Amino acid sequence: MNDADKKQLVQELLKETQLQGYHAIFLEDISKKLNSESNLGFKLSYRQTSLLLKLKNYYSEHEKQKRKDWAVSYQAKKKDFLVVAGYYSQTGYYREPARRALEDDTFVPTQRLYQNMVHNRYAEKVLREHYNTPKYKVGELVYPVKSYRPCQKTWQGPFSRGGIVLKTDAAPISSACKGAKKYLILPVGKAHALVLEERWLKRKK
């Protein structure tokens, strides 16, 4: 591709109606340099040329149709993505796209991002726990597991009398392990409920 072709391609891409913000910034910047009289003889670097060609492919009719088709098929997969987004929003991985998905209902992740976030061993454990039938039912009396120390501190005094399950799936799963489903529990004799994981709870024998 010669310099004239590159210059023409830049102008064609700038007319793209679906042009994304950071792509527009890049194209506008090199367009100014290519058309500036003070930059006569300006040539795109190898890196700039490489990115330009990637944008040419990205905004081709074929690729745009692929993204359009994915946006449609994503709707059937959206629930799973939001479940794992709730998990990742509490970790150091994929936190930004996870929070964006939770805050913006119109957000559609790229197909690659979806695959990376949903199809891994941690996400699979989270989804398994989310879709598992709750072990405890609403209205059931439950007690803390003695072997879990944080639970011992939380359930001191009146908490030893147990608590009533007010809600299942009370919050996004934050642990990729068995028993991570969360419950809203109202300790007997208390006015404020707590959110606890299933693995911290038991029935009284």
C-alpha cells in the first residue's frame, strides 16, 4: 500500500458511522499530519500502518456483520455473563468490563471477552453454584458452622440461636468454590440481616 492509498483509506475510515472513539482519535491525528503543509513528506510508521490495516479489516462489512450477529446471539447468553460479571467485579480480574456490564444494560462484550470471562474453571464453578438448587429454603432456621472462625465472631451471643433465611441468591457469588451461594439471614432476636455463604451454614441436628 503506497502513501496515497493510506491517505485515502484514512479518509474513508473517518466517514465510518460506527467509528469508535479511540479509533477516531488515532485516525484524526494521522489525517492532520498527512494533510498538514508543515509536515510535508510525513510517512506513517510501521506500527501506524499496521494499526490502519487492522482498522480497515475491523470496519469491513464482513466484520461489522459478525459483530451485529454476535450482539443478537449474546442476548441468550447475557444471564451467564452477568452472573460471572458479579463475581469478577469483586476480584482483580476483568473488573472494568464486569462493572460496566452490571451498570450499563446496553453493554455488549466482544465475543472474545465473553469467551475469556465465561469459559474458564473459575467462572464455571461460579455458574454451577449460581444455578444449583438452594440447600436452604426461605423461612428455614439455620445455624453457623462452628469450624469457620469469621462465622464464630459474627454469630456470638444471640447469633448462637440461629437465624431465619429471608432470601436465597441474596448477592453475587464472590468465591469460586462449592457452597458459595449467598443467603440473607436474619439472626433470631436481631433487627438487621446478614449475607452469608451456604458453606457457612447448617441445620441443627
